[in-house]
Amino acid sequence: ARLVAGVDCRKHGRAGNPKARRLFLDPRTDELAWGPAGAKKSGSKGAAKRFPLVRGVRLVRGKTTAVFRRQASVDASPNACLSLVGDGPRESLDLELDSKQLRDTLATGIAA
């Protein structure tokens, strides 16, 4: 339920610095959607980016993906990081949460 309402995080990308984002679970489409920090729901303006939670998506705790090995991600705590890794070589959603507890709660919620 918490993920449907939205969780604030920092999204690490392939270029630039990490960005503050609000992450949502869209239960209708089984996708994670994100938009600007502070957005109220996944349908809010700007929450157009989506990552499908399809079979085969792996949850990886820590900083093991290529995105987290970038210099821009050096300050992120491995205990607060979570990656959703898809099939493609450039297919990952790399997130930094505020704490290990929140990261683990998010991972459990996505895996359910």
C-alpha cells in the first residue's frame, strides 16, 4: 500500500547526477512509475516514466550495476541502494532510498 501511495527516492541514471523522484506502483499495469519528487500519484503530471515488473526482472540490493559504478553515484550508501534489472544490457532501474529499512521494505513489496 505504501508503494501505491508513493516513496521518495533518488534515481541514478546513465548520465548526469542522481535526481530526486517519487516512485509509485501502478497496480493496474504492474509497472513502477516515477515522477518529480513530491508528486501525489502516478497519474500526476510528469510521472510518465515506467518500468514494467515482468517475469525475469531481478531485484539486486547494493551497488552492483554499471550505473552505480559511475562517479556520480560514489556517495550513495550500498545499504540503501536497490536495482531492478531486466533482460537488456542497459535495462535497469537504479534507486537510492533513505535507509536500509526502506530499501528492504520496497524490495519486499515489489517481490510480492
